[in-house]
Amino acid sequence: MATNIEIEPGAALESALVTTESYENFQEMSSSLEEIKNSNFIPSTTDEYLDNCNNLDNDIHLNCSITSTNSKDEEYLQDEEWLSKSKHVFVLSSAGKPIYSRYGNEDRFASYFGIMQALVSFVQADDDSIRSIHAGDTKFVFLFKEPLILVAVSKTEECTLQLTAQLNYVFNQIASTLTLSRLVKIYEQRRNYDLRRLLTGVDRFIDNLLDFSENEPAFTLSAVQCLPLTSSIRDAISAAIIQSCSKIKNVVFGILLAKNQLITLVRMKKYYIHPHDLHLIFNLVQASESFKTVESCWAPICLPRFDSSGFLYGHVSYLAEDCQACLILLTVEGDAFSSLSEAKQRIVERLRRGSCLEAINESLASREESCMEVGFPELRHYIYKSKSTAQFYQPHISAPYSINSRRLVNIYKQAHYKLHCPTRPLKLLFERTPQDAILAWDTRGFELYAVLEPLIETSSAISTVGRLLNWIKKREDKLFHLNAPTF
Amino acid sequence: MTTEDSMDDDVFESLEDTVAHSNLQVKQNAYRSTPSPTGYRDYKPPAEVLKLCETDTIEECNQTIHKTILLGDSGVGKTSLLVKFDTGKFQPGNFSATVGIGFTNKVVTIDNSRVKLQIWDTAGQERFRSVTHAYYRDAHALLLLYDVTNKTSFDNIRAWLGEIREYAQDDVVIMLIGNKSDCGSDRVIRKEDGERLAREYNVAFMETSAKSGLNVELAFMAVARELKLRQSGNKDSNKFSVQDYVREETDKTPCPPCST
């Protein structure tokens, strides 16, 4: 497969995102918070926070408001609707206490949680761990991450690895809410703790995360999509953020996003954000109504891949009434709210002067061109991921997938699995079905997934892909965030 | 896990209107300094907003900001109360827990002068307590909410008052609010229970409904009035009391379901 491309499209020497392989070891987490704080000689607030929390735990001054119902566990076994769901997700403590269920009230089937816990601990007794059970077309996938057990019961076509990855996201969402250190500490102190007390409101975020990870290629690819903008505008936006925050210490990340697409990401020198953490932020913004009703919001956010032991503090706000881009300024300082509020005002002023708000609005309002419109009649849809920047691009979804985009998502998920299957990974895949043809290509610099007309000749599929890479290369400035600006 | 209210009572709608229009006026928080907040090239704010900007710019310069915090258990309706006050809207059946603290600025008019309220809407969940505690200290006023249909949220009020005593300034203005007063049949906390608790702790009290709008403006305006008076210095001499003010204002209009 010869192409005349020297450097793959969308590549950059430095990326603001940590670049990863998709099915990497999920356990790996770094601890960057202490480092930042120590380098600035600022007393740590994390310990103080933990102490406060512990005090609250030990003397419970607020009554728990979780009500338990005494209905029969078996009720759900007769519930057709509950049974027909294509994917259930459960979270329980290692002692078997229910924490979360995607559908239904978890208190109503406490006995199921008991069975799940028994399965995990039975296998664990032999110093082994249960990963999955396959029964017909149903997969039971287990993830045991101290102190929680996560279980997916799925009838979807997703493979075990992809389901495990989704369970990992759920775990990270919980860790992001409480920090991993606190989560572990809680269960060290009381094995039978009812974690739901601390997680009120989080189920909404987990629900959204699961829907999100089922439908967005970003999760499968461990990458993010950028809002198309000319590089001069994107640079001007980054510069506005950098200049406005220049006098504020310890701002770690400045993130601007809209419609689940990244506009820019400014980072502190030496620090990078992991795409998985960025996905949690996207999810937070997407699932939270409260950010939209107030002018700005101040929230503790733990990014588990960045540092699972402590909180960053996020100043979250939408730019302006009619420019629905969301700005997140993350700092390690718990008392920086007012200075970041002022910085946000300055950023908006600068962006307005530079006509950047208009540019963002225009890009948000304009529809991405479909493959047909840009001169690839045999190409129905594609996803291009640049590995060095952990970013991807996909065009507008057009016929025949505009009605059933789930089908397209499944094609991509399966092709992705075949390229990354741990036992037998492929470099190049061309597969034809009566409905469509898929060409998937994994190189050192990029991954490309192209869905083509089913009757296409192999040779013309290859030439189409070659032309497509050239086409992307010409537009890489606009489609990707190529430099990694720092504060 | 929903705040959806099952009943709609027309009586309250008209009540709210009389309270709002006879006594109190709220001006829209205008975007003063910038001609276009949107980034759209040809956008101009409506004429009445522009007029406001012209007349009030000078006065605004020497304005102090009064900080007001909304507190109470998760799901009692803090955000709904604020959104109703800020925008006049109520979204039924759309419970979304607040993450951290939300900040809203609102300018209200009291006796022909403008008072700027900075309202902090806090998350009710326990896990955010340590973040919100840090802001108690700076608060001038606290609106402490419970849900009249949720006994736990009422029982927790004592614990909340304990926290307030621990973290907030001694002279902070406190107002106890029983929200969701429109939910007649689901009510489990009587108005007298709330009144008794308020008397015990010597704080102001009223029942509100973010859904119908009952007393929503009154709650914020009473606080604004108290803060303005304190600021103008006659804090000790003229003992304006929020309690008395609230009692006067609420007594003007009888409240049918509460008296049953």
C-alpha cells in the first residue's frame, strides 16, 4: 500500500494529550498533584480535605436519606422491560453492598448483588480473578478493582475488552467524584459502608457516561475530536487563555470545549492530560444541568489518570449567553475561584475583540461536509485517528447510516477490536459484507477506519484511502489541534 | 430522585403576582459594559436593557456585593428556587444535582436603590461539604432550605444550623425556608413546625414554592433589604428585623393550604 505521504496527517511533535494504546493497563495512574504543589511551596490541602471528610464520616450529623424498600428481589425477574435491556451495569462493594444499577432500583435485587460478589470472591479464593462468563449471546463481564466490583451483563456485540473498558470508565467516574484514596480509606475503616450516601447525584453521571461510551467513537479510540477551526483562530483562543491566566499560580489545565468537541487545551509545562480524564470532563459538562443555570461553577474534580489521590478545582462556565462553549479552568488551589472568575471575564473580552466567539459559533452551526460532497463517492464514512496527538476526525454521518448510526458504531467497534485483539492483532483489514465494506488500517502514526460501498474493487478502495489521506493532510490545521500551548 | 411536583395550584400563581408587583421590583441583571455579550456581530441588547445601563452606571460603581448562600439537603430545591428568582422559570421533573457551588449575580431594587446580590448555590450532598464550608465565612446571608414533603430534610436543619454556627460569621442573616409548599397532599411538615423551629433558633421563616413562585421573590428581597440596611450603618439603632418584615409581608396575603 504505497502512499506519497511523508508525515501522516494530524501528527505533531508534542501533544497536550497523553497518547495511549487503546487496551492498555488501566491500573496505571500517576500522581502529579503533590509535585505541582511542592514545586510552588504551597501547603497541601488534600490531607486537610481528607481529614474533614473523615470527621464527617465518623460522627454522622446528617441523617442518611436513602430509603430502602422491602419489595421482593424477584420482582425484576418478572419485569419484561428490565430483562430486555441490552446492557446492564452493576456496581457493588467488595462486601456485596449494592451501589449502582443502570436500570431499576438497586435495592430491589440485593440478592443478585450477593451472587455477583460470591462469584468474584470464589474465584479470588484461588488467587485468580474472574473476567467473564459467556452464556449464549449474553456476556457477563467482571472487573474487580479494590474496593469495588463492577459487572456488565451485555447482549450487545461489544467484545469483552470493550465492556471492561466501559466498566473502567464507571470506576473512574466514581473515583473522580471521591478520589481513589478516599474510596479506599472509607472501606478500610468500614467494610460495610453504604457508598450511595456519598454518591447521591452521581448515578446521573454514570448513566450518561454509559450512553456516551456506547455511542461515541472517542471512547473506543482513546482520543478526542476537535471542533474545526482555522489554526489562527485556535491559536488566538489559546493565547487569550494563556494571557488571562498568566498571573494566576498553579492553573494546571485550561480547556475549552463545545458539543463534545475540543476547541483548545492549554496545559501547565510538564503536565499532560489523559484522554480518559478528558472524557470524564466532557461527560461532566454534558450531564450537568447546573452549569447551564448559573454564571459559573466551582467544583472539586479528581482526574484519576492525572492524580487519583486528590482533587483539582474546576472553574466551569459557559463563555457567553449565545456562545455555548464551555470553559474549564483547573487549578490545585482551593481558593482561586475569584481570581479565575476575573480571568474568565478577561478571556471572554479578548475572544470577543478577536472575533473568536463568532468563529466558534460559525463552526458550531455549520454542518461537516459528508464524504460524497468532498469528492469521495464510494466512501460512506470514515474515522481517522492521529496517534501522536490522540485526536480523531470523522465527517458528518450521511446515508445510509444517518437513520441507524448504531450500526456504524458497531462496524467501527468490531474493526477496532480486530486491529487491537491482544492475541492476534491485525495491521490491515479489508472486509466485505452484503451491506458495506470496511477497510481498517493501523500504522505507527495513525489508525484509519473507512466504510465503503460493498461493491467497490479492492484497488479502488486503496486508491480512495490514499486520496483521503492527502485530503486530510491538506486540512490538518483546521481539523486538529496541532500545537500544545502551555501556561 | 425527582423534584417533580404533582400538583399545580392556580391560587399561588395569582398570589405571587400580587406580592411581586405591589411591593417589590426586580430589575433584570443587565450586561452593562459590553454591547454584545454573544459574539454575534449585529447583536444589540433590547432597548429597555440599554436604557437601564445608561441610567445606572454611575450608581453601580460604589456598590458593595452582598453574598448570599443557599443551603440545605440535596433535592430540596435550592437551584430551582434560584432559577425561579433569576429567570422566572421552573423546570419540572428535571432534577440535576448541583456540582460544587454555582455563582449567580443579581441586582435588585430596594427603595429606589440598587442592591447587588451574589448568590451561591451549593450542592446539598455531603461530599461537597468541605468545599462549601470554605464559603460560609464570607457569606452575609444564608437561605437554609428544607422540603416540606421530606421529613429527613427538615430533621437535618438542626445539623445545618450547627454547621452554620461553626463556620459562618456570628452576625450572618439566616432565613429558614420550607420549599415545595405547593405539594399539598404530600406535605409531611406543617407550617407550624417550621415556625416553631425558626423561633427556637431566632431566625426568620417562610414557606416558598419554586414551582408556583410563592414567596420566592420575597425571600431574596427580605434578605437584600436587611443587608442594605446593615450596610448603611444603622445596624444597631434601627433594629430592622427580617423576622418582622417577613411576618408583615406574608400576613398581608392569607395562605389557604397552610392554614388547613
